[in-house]
Amino acid sequence: MSAPAAPASTEQQDAGRAVATELRRAGLTDVDDSGLARALYSSDASLYRVLPRAVVRPRHPDEIVAALEVCRELGVPLTARGAGTSIAGNAVGTGVVLDTSRYLHRVHSVDAGARTATIDPGVVQAALQTAARPHGLRFGPDPSTHNRCTVGGMIGNNACGSRALGYGRTSDNVVGLDVVTGSGERLTLGGSAAAGGVLEDLRTLVAGELATLRTEFGRFGRQVSGYSLEHLLPERGFDVARALVGSEGTLAVVLGATVRLVTDAPVRGLVVLGYPSMADAADATPGLLPHEPTAVEGLDQRIVQRLRDVPAATVPELPRGDGWLIVELTGDTVAEVQAKARGVLADSGALDSLVVTDPAQAAAIWRIREDGAGLAARTSDGRPAHAGWEDAAVPVERLGDYLRGFEALLDGHRLQGVPYGHFGDGCVHVRIDFPLGTGDDGGRSAYRAFVEDAARLVAGYGGSLSGEHGDGRARSALLPLMYSPAALSLFERVKGLFDPADVLNPGVLVRPVPVEDDIRMAAAPRVTSGTRPTLALAYRHDGGDFSAAVHRCTGVGKCRADLQSTGAVMCPSWPATREEKDTTRGRARVLQEMLAPGGPVTDWRSPEVHDALDLCLSCKGCSSDCPTGVDMASYKAEVLHQSYRRRLRPMSHYTLGRLPFWADLAARAPKLVNAVLASRLGGRLAKWGAGMDPRREVPPFAPRTFRQEWAARTAPAPAGGRPVALWVDSFTDHFAPEVAHAVARVLESAGYSVQVPGADTCCGLTWITTGQLDKARSILSSTVEALLPLAEAGIPIVGVEPSCTAALRGESLELVGGEAAQRVAAGTRTLAELLAATPGWTPPSLAGVEVVAQPHCHHTSVLGWSADAALLKRAGATVTRLGGCCGLAGNWGVEKGHHDVSVTIAEQQLLPAVRDLGPDAVVLADGFSCRTQLDQLAGRRGQHLAELLADRLG
């Protein structure tokens, strides 16, 4: 596909500027028509890419009304958007995209007596839960995206989630809505609507269509496709508020809502049931419903295996079988839950079972389900799998037969998918490896052929094309396969009453765009058109196809979640700025736009690309926390590599990016260098030349490096010990040799004979993070060559600095590759990993020691911190483990322009945790960056695990 001519792009930009100008004249204060904003909001969590003209982030409901008025006057479409987690293309549009999540996120009140809450549309579901929890209440529906999706978005799609079986859909939990219709009429809706205006016209329309409403709508709980017009029936109280739920912003825009809250059960438990297949699990589901579970979720071995493939992931043990049901039970007492569990087991017919009452174990099992949309985005052989046919539902008693028919349909189209879902409600999620980006039409005809057959299949079982995500661009055109012409005509007439000019989210539900239009290609052709890149030249991610790599991001938005609630690392800059560009998803979207034709982002050097990547800390958090396997640190390195290859680089790349080189020079006269850096003039000049923020301090160089001290050591090494190689990185060698000495002491006390490889074994990390990948490859190749004899001899290689150890285990495989790199990576260990595998080793007692642990981001994401946690527990320490990031992240936090965000990130978890610690508490921080951040911002010294153990060896 060739790029459109330049004038078309210019026309789009001019149209966007004109709309933005009028919006600002109307008093809107946050209007963005930049190329960056248009790229960020061009997609949601769906297959679709639609460039908007402008993005509006309203600060007050009145600004929503004003924005709609401008759009009506100009004839410009308006699409409401919450967190952008819509899977069907419900939240993308060609005109103005209205993002309510930025400012309209208040819970105004919680009425415990009435069990209601009054909220803004942009409030995150998890934030509403937090506000309701002190009253013993909760908002019932909880989608898997509950820690980032907005309640306004849930209202738009009639979201349900895992616990809709116990608490109902969003439409069952909306008491009232404040809305503005597409015609500009502002309505306050409650249980029954007053007469007048559009509501009177609607009442008249309903009176003439009662037969259609009673026979085609509300047939079963998960009939979400189309408009939920059954709520307008006289016997249901003509409830317009509930009828608008699920209308996907095509009839009115939500300004505020009053939602119902329910009592949260004090005790929860899980029964996990194993079956020969997922279809067998579905057959067993109806027999479990009389036990009143709050959730019955279905999984099979394919999605569990996907989680096992995620680096550093911990996968809980499941009962025997290839298909599972996760049954959640609630009660007032543990005994009540246990009694229900016995009943479930008796009626389950399962091969094997597991009863879970421990909250941590239950959370680990729920994680498999909650990450389903991301985990299913790759097939078993690594191909991308897509949304599109995502959440169909059938009556639960027909679910097993439907699943067998669906698997046969996949086979007939030669496609793979990983089904899972809310089996208690008959709702099935799936991602499918549609051949997008292939063939003459980019795979569009194959995609349409499948979804049409799938729609016929689900309709034949009396089901719904959508069971909770809405129809959007993915399924609206398929509604004639589910509804009669009379029902479809009714949709059009309702749309005509509320939005006669078709301003609100056009192309969705009524007069839909074809399902194959505007598909965002997930595999760009391996060619170069002009300056548009498609092939990565340095990293080998996804076979070297940079387009395939960045399209790993499906938009599920886990990177927007609250880090403190998830215990995750990614993405630390998002909670610091609350800007979409500072999410992993936002950065991926901009990189996708860089590869797409006709958009505002043109090549590697586009300012939009570098703006989006500027606050990426290269923390590697996304590489483990993102369920689709996005590794933005690697993508950023690639972008910097391509942008500055054979060009002048920023000054910090030559200084901080080559720090080991300068450290080697400084080691020749460390006292002189330290004196210069400590002086007022010398320090200022050094920081200016290095591109450092003047508020940062340069850590002093050690008077003698570790290697110098080790070479001069006079005490004989213990004889007869098992050999181990202590690999000392540049940071430890030049700035913290005492840490390496502590590692050596612990290893020797464990019966090892320590040897130190040569000084030329650098991991090249600073070159990697600044995109100097040719040099980084050369450095890493030399290191792999030097360490290979050790690995081949079976001598474990123990790293000291987590980020450098992670580079040997990760980046060496990408940049160097080959059997040698694989052997060295396999032979590299953290201290805790080696000690855990050492027969007969017992840790020194840490009984009574309070430890606050800040695992380095790369330690958590690449290496895994479970061995360290187990060691500390075994030693008897009381451990508080922090999530998130310290905020320094190597050279990133000291560079100009990053200081304030770095401090804000540190304030998320690290600084509050250590601020009130007693003097005897230990702050455990293996990373040099983490210890530096602690020292400079909190005046507190962090200890490496080796130092903690060595101090107690006696």
C-alpha cells in the first residue's frame, strides 16, 4: 500500500487546526491537534486505526457540552473515550476524540445508606472500588481491565467482567445518568424518565414497537450487541438511563453518573476444576450455577502456557487437565465458603480440583484470567493473534456445543485462537491469528469471511455477537445476521431521535462502516518506502521485523494501571505525568504510526517519536509486565540507534552513554578527578558537558577499583572450594568496590573458590540505553568470548549489578546471538540464585531484621526476584517489598529535563517507604542506581544483598 499524496495530509492538518481553533474559542482549555496527539489516539485496543483531527481533554462537564456544540456546528464527528481499552474499535473516530480520563476522574460522593456513588465519567473502576471499600461496598461489574478502565467507558460498552454472574452487568448497576444528546439536549435520567423533548418522542416510538422489543431484546443476560432497548418496555419502567448503557456513545455523551453499590462479601474462595478440554469444562458449567458462585471463568492449557512463556513470570500450579473452571464463592464465614466448595466439587464431574483460600494464591490464579487478552495475543508458535471476533456469548446451556463448533470453524478457516472467558454467563473471549498484512488486500477478505461465518454460528445458537465489549467497528456491520430488519430499523429510528445529524461516533451500530475498513496492519511489508523503516538492523526481536515488534502492543493498557495496586514495574513515568504519551501503549502507538502510511509521524527522527520516548526509563518493566511482551527499552534503543547512526549525537550519549570508558580513565587518577568534580566550577562544567541536571551530584570514584584491590590481595584464597567466577561490572568496579568484596566474602563462606574475569568484560549497558548499538554489540561480543570458557567448564558466573547481569542474560542474546551467547547467558546467575542452588548452604540469621527491599527494575523484569525473596524469608527477615521503580534508571534520571519526573517516580513508593524507617531497618537495593537515588534524595544508604549477608557472617 502506497502512502497518500502530501496534499491530503496537509488538508487533514488544516482541518484539524480549524477544529482546534473553534474549540479553543469555545473556551476549552486542553485541545491538542498535534501530530503526537493524533498518533496517540489513532487506535484503542482494537484492530482499527483512525486518525482524529484533534483531541480534547475536558476539565468540566460543561466543556463536553461546549465541544459537542462546536462539532455540531462544524459537522465534525465526536467520539467519547475513557482509558482507550475498547476492543471493538468503539473509541476511535475521524473527528474529535474526547478523553475524559485526564481530568474528569472524581468520585464526588458515596452514599452508604442508599448504596450509591456519584462519579465523573473518567473515574477508573478500581478508584471507585477504593472509595467504596471503607463503607463495606463495591461496584459490582469488574472487567479484567478494572485497574485502568473508566466507568464511563463501562457505561458506553455495558461492560460486565468476571463477577457479572454475581453482581450483574453495568446496565444493572446504573441508577442515573447526566448526559447530553447528539442534538445538544441535556438530560438528567433516573429510574423513570419525565415527559418532554426527545424522551416523549422515544416513548411514542416504543409504544408502536412493543412486539419487536419483547421478542428480540433481553433474551439472555449477555445479549449486549445493538441497543439494549428492552429497558424501554413499560413493564421495565421505561428506564432510559439503562437503555443508554451500551449505546457506545452514539446517542449521548455521559457527563456524570450515579451507580449502584453492593455489599462486598467478607470471605472469598476459589475452586479450580480441571477437565479434559475447555468444551468439557463448559458442559459442566450449568450444573455449578445453583451453588451461587460470583464468577465461573473458563481457561485452557494454551493460555496458561502463554503465561509460562513470559520471562520471570511465576505461574501457579493448576489441577490436572487441559481445561479449567475457576469458580469464585463468597460468604460471611470461612465455613460457609468451604461448605459451598464441597457442593461445587460434588457436582463438578472434574478430573482434579484445587480449593484456594489464600488471597495471594487466589490473586496469582486470577492474574492468568485478567491478563487473558494480552496473553492470547500470541499463538503457540509466536504468531500475532488479534481481536475482532472477541467476546461472543450464547446461553450457558449451549456453551459446550458452541465451543466445539467454534473450534471446527477455526480449523475450517485454517486459523488458530485461544478461547477463554466468562463461562458462567456463556461469554467467550478469543484472539485469532488472522493473516493481516498478507495478500493483495492485506488479509481483509479473509478476516471478513471468518467473522461473517462466526456471526452466523453464534446467531444459530441464539447468542449475541458481543457479550460485553460492544460492537464498535468490528461487529456493527454484522448485526443483520443477528437481528431482524424490524429491529435494525428500530435502531436507526432511535439514533435519529437522539443524534439526527449523526455527529456522535458515526459508523458504529447504525449505518456501520464495513468490518474490514481501517484495519491497523499488524505486519507491515518488509520493504522500505521512502524513509519509512520496517526492518530493525540491530535487535533481532520478532525476526528483525520492527513493525511486528511494535505491533505486539494490542492496546489493552495494562501500562496505565496503578503500580501500587498491581506491584508491577511498568510504566513508572505514566503515574508521574498521567499523559498517554508516557505509557508503553502510547509509545507503541507512535512507533506504529511511524510505520503507517499517510500519518503525521514519518520516520525515526520525527519529533513525535522522540517526544514519546523521552520519558521512557528503559526500565524493562514492560518486558515482563506487559502481557503481550512489548519491550519498549529495546525499541527505544533501536530508535536511538537508527536516529543517530552516523550523525551527531546528544552530548549525554558521548559522556554518560560511554561512562565505563571515562571511568577507566578516571581510575588512573581518581583523587584528582574527584577533587575537580567536587569543586564548584569543575562540577558545573562536568555536569554541563555531560548533559546532566545541575541538581544532581556526580558519585565519587573509588580511590581504588575492585580489580586493583583484588589483584593486590595478600590473603590466600580458601583452598579446595568449588570454582565460581565473580563478574564485576564497571559501576561496581569504579564506584562501589565494597559490594564486590561482600559478594566474594559470601561466596567464599559458602565454600566457593572465587576467580575474577579480566577487566575487558563490560556488558555495554550505557551504550545500549543510548542506542549506540554497533559499539554495544562489539563490547558484548568481546565479553561473551571472554566468559565462554568459564561457561563451557561449568563454572557459574555470578553478577553483582542487576542491570548488567540482566544484559548478559538478555541483550547478549539479541545483539550477539549464537551458541556462545546462549551458553554464557545460561551460566550467569545472581547471588541469590547461586546460593539457593548450593547444597548444604544455610544463610546467616536475619531474625528480627526489618528489610525494605527495592528490587532493581531489570532484576524484577529480566532475572526475577523470587530467589532473593525466598532467601530472605529463609533467613528470617521481615521483608517489605516495593514495586515500581526508584526513578533514576542509570543515566536517564540524571539527564537534563528528567529530574522532576525522576523525583516524582521515587515519591510513588521508594521515598515514602524509607522516610519513617527506624535507624536499624535495612533498605535493600542491589542496583547502583537505586542506591544512588536513595543517597541523593533521602540521605539514606542502601545495602546490596551481599553486604547484608556479609555483615552477619561473624
